[in-house]
Amino acid sequence: MKKSLKAWFSVARVNFLPLSIILVFLGTAIAFYDGFLNIPRAILALVGLILLHMSVNVLNEYFDYKSGLDFKTAKTPFSGGSGTLPAGLLDPKKVYIFGIVCFLSGASIGAIFLLITKLLLVPIIVLGAIFILFYTTHLAKWLLGELAAGMGLGLLPVLGSYVVQAESYSLKALIASVPSGILVFNLLFLNEFPDLEADKEVGRKNLVILLGRRKARWVYYFLTILTYLWIVFASLFGIMPLPSLLGLLTVPMGFKAIKITIENYDERDRLIPALGANVVVVLVTQLLLGIGYSIGALL
């Protein structure tokens, strides 16, 4: 029983779910700064996002298994899938059903928020559904995988968490959500470096395949720097509160990831520390932004 439960946790990639918690926290903190705070809605939004995050993880595991990708990738702690299905630990059909159940459960919470916000969330929910259901089967093969990740598990959840609180959109909230989009785009982008050959073999098309690792490393460099510059300028121009500059505390870790990537872009084992540093940058930067907004709301 314990072994089976561990396998289900593995296929759902629960170790990646803290991202969902941070996204909802950030979106709620932005709303709090603007004078809106409803804790029950925040909790419900968190449950919904975790279910949808689990869904995309599980469905990705299933389709990567079916395509044969899981048998070709050299796994790292941050990329290459969980290895649960290739190891025969779970029935693939049951895994697929589990992914769909998670999606429908999350979508039902989205439907509740549609009623609460008088359909304001329609664009976010429709785009999110497309990103979840078609990420592996289509978007990852159409050069849209990184964009889908950046929006579906970055910008849209933060903006959506704001909208369920404020019951309105805000240009400032949209601007504040952009760093999350870039960071999660970068999360998938760098994780694609070790999988280039395997992804190409099964028909995936992504920016790392298109550019090659040598050129792609500079895109990672640019996007990481852009994230910090975005925070600086948005804070200095009053679009984001000055305490948002707390997000800059991850700059040393960001430069560590950049340095390792530039020097070891084509060496999988030496690139792994960059993947780990990048995860820290993605999670902690957004967490610090949320703390910054909370401090701004209380001042």
C-alpha cells in the first residue's frame, strides 16, 4: 500500500506542486495590496490549481510513456519524468484516468469561480484547459511548449488568483504577473537542455531543438536578466510596490545558474547544478515578490 501510494505521488510529481502554492500566494498578495482579500477564495483557488497542476503532470507522464520518450531520456532530479510508468509501478490506463479526474475536479472549481466573477475568468480558464489537455500531444510539438508552461503555470494562475479576489482585471496586476510567466518559461526551457536528443527523436519541437544548446543558452541568460530588470523598473516606476525588490535577493543564485549553463550547456551532468539553481530562482523569487506585496499592503 505504501509503495503504491508513493508511486501515485511520484506520477503526480508532488515535489513540483509548491509552485502552485507560491503562484496563488503571489496573486492573492497582489490583490491584498490593492485592497482585496478573501481567504476562503484563496484556499479554493489553491485547491483548484493544485488539481490542475497534478493533471498536467500526470497526463504528461502518460503521453511521454505512450510515445516512448520515457525510455529514451537520461533522467535528472529535475527533468526526464518520474520513471514510474516505465518501471511498471502503475497501470497506464489508471494513470490516464487519474489525470482526467484531476482535470475535471480542478475545472469544477474553475466553474464555481466563473459564477462568482460573472464569467470574467473565461479567457484564463479556456487557455488553461488548452494548455493542460494539449501540452504534450500538440503544443510541445508546435514550438509552443515553453509558452504554454510560462502562461499556464506562471502568468495565468497569478492573474487568475488576483481576479478571484478583486472580481476585476488590472493592468498593474498583469504587469506583476509577467515575472512569473518568464520564470516558469525558463524552468521548462532549461530542463529541456538534457532531453534535446530524446525530445527530437519522438517528434517534439521546442526552442532548444530549434536553436541548439549553444544558442539557446543565451536565451536563458537574457530571460533571467529580463526577469530581474522587470522587477526593478516596475518597482521604481510605482507599478509594483518597492518591497517587491525583495525578489532581487535571488540574483546570486540566478547568476550561478547562468554561469553554469553558459559553461556546461552541452554536458548533462555538469548542467544539473544549474537546473537546481534555476528551480530555486523560480520558486524563491516569486515567494519573495509575494512577501514584498504583503509588506506593501501592511505599510
